[in-house]
Amino acid sequence: MNINSNIYKTKVKDFIPKHVFECGQCFRWTMQDDGKYTGVAGGRAVSVYMENEDTLVIENCTEEDFHSFWHDYFDLGRDYGEIKEAVSKDDIMKEAVRFGSGIRLLKQDFNEVLISFIISSNNRIPRIMKSVETLSKLYGEKILWGSREFFSFPTINTLASLSLEDINLCRAGFRCKYISNTAKALSMGRPDTCKECTLDCHFENKLCRKALLPLSGIGPKVADCILLFSGSDYSSFPTDVWVKRVMEELYFKREASLKEIAAFARDYWGEYAGFAQQYLFYYARENGIGV
DNA sequence: TTGCAGGGGTCAA
DNA sequence: TTGACCCCTGCA
């Protein structure tokens, strides 16, 4: 498509930056005063915005960058029209899909998602973003874009080499020891549980749910987030308080256990459960469902 | 201004 | 199954 110096433009469907970056899946994208979203991923810093509702513009991106990284990161090879149709099995989901029509699930770096979602437990988004940003500033690689400085997320080996006092500087509180423990465990290599697992363990350099759960700071919800937001398992259905509320209010019409909700989602949406979760989550949070 | 409850979960008892 | 956890925010 159009290439003008370091600005790359491409036609897209089903992509609305606000929906993509504010649906709770990522912590390193912020809206600028001019409405563009600026973020760091894969050791690159870019700004993105839509032009004429069907053209995605990526600043500081070459054609090579786009094809080797951003196309996959933004999941542009997937037909979200098909996804929406598949999950819209009732009026509730039809409404949620209409509301979050521009959501796409980003394929984020596995280790970055893993550490970021450890930080997310019992925590609020602005604070999670601050902790992730601080970790990157202190221990990531500097990325220059003109006169602007950005920082990549630190590697697992770097995090593993740090003392707990070093990690405490990101002010993630009691989660810092989880980060430290888990980074150390991962830097030792792939856990045995993952090698034995035959169920979900088909992705390279990643871990399945069974291998994630023993890691410090990773429970069922965080594990599901890691699998979904790294593009490892789209049938994951992370159930946090918001999703629980919306499921109870709109589907169950009563209180329901996490186990019940997970079973329902698996049966009802199958391999697309993760996409359904994201539409519901965004719909529930933006509309205060169940508050 | 100060004080306190509670938060997009996990861990340990 | 339940309370503690670090720290920040909102609100009285």
C-alpha cells in the first residue's frame, strides 16, 4: 500500500484504535493529545490512527516492519467479520459486538504479557501501566524515535538477574516477589510440566496452562489472560470480576461460580470463547454492567 | 486535611 | 474457604 517515508498505510476492516487499546488486553499504548495511540512492542515504537475509517496509519513504520512484525501483532490476517458472526449467538453478544466492533486481539510477546498480567492481579489499569512502564525504563533497551525516547520491556533473563529490591522500584507491591520468582524460574528453562502436557502444548517457546499455573503469581485468571493475549489459545476465557458480573447478570440471571462460567463459555463459544470474552469485557466495563 | 475502604487475583493456612 | 497482601484512588 502507500508508503511515504516512515509512514505506512494499509486498508483494514474491524479496527478501531480505542477498542483495540482500551479493551484491557495491553498496558503500553496511550492516547496522545492528537488522538493517536503511541506504544512500544517488539522493540519498536510507533503511533497509530485511522484515516477515513478504513485505513490504518502507522507512523515510524517501514514496509519491512509492517510485514515482519505489525501485521501479525495487530492480527490483521484474521477476518473479524467471521469471528463476530460466530460469537453472535444471541442478542446479548450481538449488542456487545456492536459496541466493541473495532476490537482485535493483539499478539503480544509471551513473556511481556506474562509479567504484565502478574502485575495486574488485584490492581487497576493506570497503576499496572505505571509499573510496566517503570520496569521498561529501568531495565529495558532504549528505543529512539527522533528526539523521543522509549523503552522495550525487559527480557526474562534481565528480570531474573535483578534483586527483589531492584524490582520493588516498579512499585508493584506484593507482586514484585511473584515477578522475581517467576522470572528466575523461567530463566532456568521450560518447566517439565509443559514438556509432559499433550493437551495445549503445541506452541514454541510458550507454556500451556498446566505449566503456567505452578508459577508464582499466576492463578487461573492470569493464566487465561496470558494464553489469550499472547495469541496462544483463543479458547481461553479469562473470568475476572467484570466478566463474572456480566455473565451472571445477562446469561445466568443469578450468582454463578467461576467453574460454571468457564464450562458455559467453553460449550457455548468453543474455539472463539476468547474473542467473546473480550467483547463482553469491554461492553461490561464501559457500560458499568453489574456495578 | 486526614482517614479509611476497596480494588480487573493469588497464596497460604 | 478466607484473610492478607502493596499502594493508590476516591470519598466522607
